[in-house]
Amino acid sequence: MQLKEAIQICLTYLGDEDASINAQTAQHPKLKLLVKCANLVIKEIATEYVPLIEEESVDVVEGKINFEGLTRKVAEVRKVQDIDSGLPSNFYCAPTHCKLRNEGIKRAKIVYSYIPLDIDIEEDCPLPPVVSAKTLALGICAEYSMISGMYEQSVMYSDRFKQDMRTAVRKKGEIKIKPRRWY
């Protein structure tokens, strides 16, 4: 989904359903603010609800994996594995690097969640398909309403956004109930 789709839905929620988004209107102050709100919501979704996962092979220098050498901004390191042996490695994280406790590792595979970069109105959202344009629009409306001083609307949009996110991340599988004996 493009960010433009979510912002169009957001404009409908805010009562501006007649507004159209094109190259000229994209420079309007309200649309610029909505894009900023959208980037805040995208980062919130990626850090609190649906983590975006990246996996990379990196060189280990002096037992450290520097975050500067990774392609994305690290939010949380999930797993580090020695490429040569395939064994997982124990580690701890500092703000700028990940220190491995196993010695002798030269190349490692690191799995981490990341924080997405800011996007523009014409770009695709980096969110997974479980997050719909409507859900993102509700989050944008909540942020915009809070910034604009419309606190009651902000609470309403925020509650609906959180409910949609809980529904999106809920495990959808077969429900199994253990058989019981009745005496």
C-alpha cells in the first residue's frame, strides 16, 4: 500500500473527503503534517506491534558487530549465529554494537528488528500486509488530532487504532481444547 492511500482514508475520517492528493496539494501544510504523523505511526507499529525483521551476514571485528555496517537502523537484536559452524552465539548489545561472548567467530548472521526510515506520500509503506490502510489511517488521525488539540477525537481514533492493531496481530489458528474426563 502507498502512504497516499492511507492519507486519503485519513482525510475522509477528518471530514476532508473532497480533498484530492496530487503533486500540487502534496505541499499543503496539512498534508505535510499528516505525512509526519504517518511516519510516527509507522515507527510505532514497527516497534510495538509488528516488528520488521532483517537478516544479514556480517564480519565480526574483535568480537563485535558494529551497527553502522548494517543496512537498517537496529531496534533489537534477535539472534546471532556463527556462519561457519551454524551454532548460535551468546551476545549482549551496546548502543553502537553487539558484543559476542563466543570467541573466534569471524563471520556471523545477525537477525534484528529495525526502525523504518521516513517515507514520502508517494512511497510504499514498509509495513506487512496485516496492517491495512484503514488501520494506518486511524493511527494517523489519532496523532493529527492530538497535535491539533482535538483531544476527544484523538482518544476515539487511538482506541479504534489499538483495537484494529490487536485484531491484526492476534494469532489466527485452530483453537484446541484438551479433552477432559468427567467423573
